[in-house]
Amino acid sequence: MSAGRAAAPRPVGRATRVALAVNPRAGLGAERGLAAARAVLDALRPSELITNVTDLAGGPARTLLVGPAVGSRNQTHRVAEEAARRDVDLLVVIGGDGTLADAATTLFAQGSQVPILGVGSGSTNAGALVSCLAARLPELAVDRLVHAPLTALRVSYGAGRAALAFNDVVVATTICGTLDGEFTNLDAASHMRGEKRPGTPRPVAAPTARVSKTSGRGEVVIGCGAEVGSVVVGFSNTGGLFGQGLLGGLGLSAAADVPAGCLVATAPLVVAGFDAERHAAMEPLRSAYAGLSRDETVRLAGFGAGAILCADGNPLHALEPQDVAEVSLVPEACRSVRVLGEAAA
């Protein structure tokens, strides 16, 4: 059950009514995002279009532009919301993992089954929602597109807020992103305010921090206090397993068909520009791991002092000691679109 693909895929067919959301702030930049949008329209040739992109010469005559202004993260939300309301044939999202997750979260909240074609133009493009990379769009053929339901990680936090993730949910001080053309660590708190600033990964340990898993068998405490330098909840899609004992608990989860897991470690694990010197600086790395199956919940509590809750690279919430966040699996949370014959992202 890697990243939760469930039923056998079926063809998407002709998509005449399409919604298109482009994040101009994603890793590849606005110009290449616009080029990707044009390439998608050339391949799909829809008769109706809903989009946030104003410069689409030669696009469908029936085009509905939706706001807010270009550059706002809420653009994706607005396009996805309109796609759900009008029940379009296909929602195309061009951006990074966070942009794609934003779109899926909006559709999920609306109870919509509009399929998502995710075009990866971000810094990492690691999530299961990435149908193809922007560079591969010239090869995109409608007759090779198939539906593929995806399981998501659902993280709930704050006063009734929630988000979906298709790669990981992380508690950290930084996220990975692109700044001035360089893949680097960005300060997560600044990113929440709409600012891109360099950041230094730091442990998020706090005396009251506690990470646990609850299930029908009771509670398992994964880590507490100084043990919790970072938290990653993600899918156990590890590829080849034979002879890979160093994978530890993650390898065991994949072999046992446990779809996800939670890793607590003494040092930050989601970092850009990792090298031997940084590796040595965190040694000895100590960690604790628990698998995550359906009907189980990972509970995150007691964090503070710069700890940011993130989903697929989206900083969601600055955690306070009184906050509690919970992560669980949602089977078939959205309908992804895959390119037939290609490995999933």
C-alpha cells in the first residue's frame, strides 16, 4: 500500500471542462510555470477553462478568471473551490508539493471527487500527487492518463483546522525550498508570513514535548522531551527492501504492508544541502519509530519555541505548549491522475 494506491486505475478520457491553478512562486518560477500551463492546454485542449492565469493567449474562448491577486497562496484554494463547485472534469495544478496538497485539501473539504493532474514545478516534487514533472509535459498524451485514488495523511490542529499531506507531516524550524535559484533551507516561521528567508535547521525539543500513537491496542509513547529533536510522519514507500537492514523500522513497515510511520529523532531530518560535516555534527543520531496504520493516530503535544507544524512543505501552524496536533490516514482522500506506464512519484 505505498502512498495508498487502492483500486486499479481507469482511463481519464476527454477532459473538456478543466480548472488550472498555477503557483508562480514555486521553485521553477513564474515564467516556467506559465510555459507549463500552456503546454498542459496544448495537450488537453479543453473547451472551458477556470484559472488564475491571465496571460494564456490562444486558450479556450470560454475562460473564467478567478482571484485573488497573483502571488497569493489562496489562488490555489480559489481555483480548487471553483473546480469543486462546478464539478469540472479535471483540476490541473502546477506547483510544488505544498501547492498540490493545498488543492487536494480544498477538494476534500468540499467533498469533491474532481481528479487532480499534478505538474511538479516545485523544489522537491516528492509527494504522491505529482503526476509528472513540468519538463515532461511535451510528452503528455490524454490517452495515457488514468485515475489513481490516493491515501493521504490528515493532520488536524488548532481550532478545527486540518490539512492533507501526500508525502509527510513534519515538526521543524525550517522547510526545504528555492531562494535566488538555490535549493536551500528556509525559515518556516517567516514563510508563514509570506517571506522567503534563509533558515538554520534546529532541534525542536522541549521539556513538555510528547509524541505518541493511539490505536485499539492502547497507547505507544514514541518520544518525549529532549528525545524529540524532530518529527516526521510519512509513507513507508521505500522501494527495494532486500538486504536493507539499516532502514530499520521503516523497512519493516514496508515489508509488513504498514502504509506509514512516525520517526522521532534527536536532530532535524528534513534539510537541504546535507553533507558529511553536518552528518558528523548530529552523531550519534538517536531515533524512535512506530508504524502508522488505518484507524491509528499519531498525537503531537507540548511543543513550542519555534516548532512549526508543516504538511508537504507547507508551514501550517506555530506550535505552542498547549497545542495538540493529530495525524491519521485517510484512504482514497482524492483522485489523482497518473501517466500510464510511468512509475508513481
